[in-house]
Amino acid sequence: ILPPIRIGITLYMVAHLWLGGLGMFLFVQTLSSIKMHPIKEAARQRFFSSLIPHPCPPFSRP
């Protein structure tokens, strides 16, 4: 493989690793910030609890 091509592949790999690491970091930061905010957590629990009491549609019953 020619050196410029190898350098390009290396930069491509490094860019993908960096973007993947940044995405994971932002994902973890978002999850931790959601867990840290009790207001968001309460709103999310209220949303899920409002979904639960609805009866199942007839086609999903055994």
C-alpha cells in the first residue's frame, strides 16, 4: 500500500475512533444528567405510569 493511502486510512480510523468515543461520552453524560435531575425523572415516571393503565388491544390478548 502506498504511504499516502496508509496515512489516509489511519486518519480515517482515528477519526472514527474519536467520533465513537465522543458519542459514547456524550451518551453517558446525557444519561447521568437525566438521572441527576429529579424533575425529569418524575416527569418520565409519570409518563410511563400514564401508559400502563391502558387496556391491551384485543388482538394482543392470548
